[in-house]
Amino acid sequence: MSNRHIIVILSLISVLSVAYAIGRDGGVIKGYQPIKDLNDPYVQGIVKFAVDTYNEDGNHIKLVKIDKGESQVVAGTNYRFTISANDTKHYLTIVYDRPWDHYRALTAFVAVPA
Ligand SMILES: *[C@@H]1O[C@H](CO)[C@@H](O)[C@H](O)[C@H]1NC(C)=O
């Protein structure tokens, strides 16, 4: 097999795997991807914002641990976390973050089963 054939086959494989990823996830743009580093200070700032905003509504919880974190790039980024709080509950929270104009909004903060 010539080098040229190998290049054609490799390109075909990469096109097919991208197509597979899009199909499986209902669109790369729409999908939530796991956040690799939950200790990243920027990520921690997003979670802190969620808890602080939730507490502004008369709640008094404290973050114990981030159980899970995912993000979705839109015109900005949606961050989705499940967290544990000191009231022994777990919460699902979504924060919309647009770093270029420092806009951040809490989209969801609800208690979920452990
Ligand atoms: C959780 O922490 C907050 C803030 O420190 C405190 O006001 C609240 O009483 C704590 N709740 C529990 C259940 O310990």
C-alpha cells in the first residue's frame, strides 16, 4: 500500500470518528463534557458563585465537596455541577459564565437525591 493510500484511509477514519462523536452526543456544540480539573481556581470560583448566589436567597449552606462537574460551550460556557453541602444534601447547579464581559448567572440550583 502506498503512503498516499494510507493518508486517504487515515483521513477517512478521522472524518468518521468526528461524525460518530457528533451523532452520539446530539451535536458537539450541545454536549456537556466532563471538567478535567475540579481544583482549577476558575472552576472553584464558579461553584462558589453558585453557592453564594443560592445563599443570598435566605439559604445557609456551605460547600463540602464537588461531586461532579461538566461544562458546555455556548456563546459563553454553561457549567453543571453536583455538589455536597453541610446540610448533608446534594445539589445540582448550573452557572452560565461569559468571561469576556464578566457576566455570570445562576441558572439552576436544586437538591437532588444522593
Ligand atoms: C452550614 O454552614 C452554614 C455557614 O457556615 C451555617 O450557617 C449552617 O448552620 C450550617 N448548616 C449545618 C446543617 O451545619
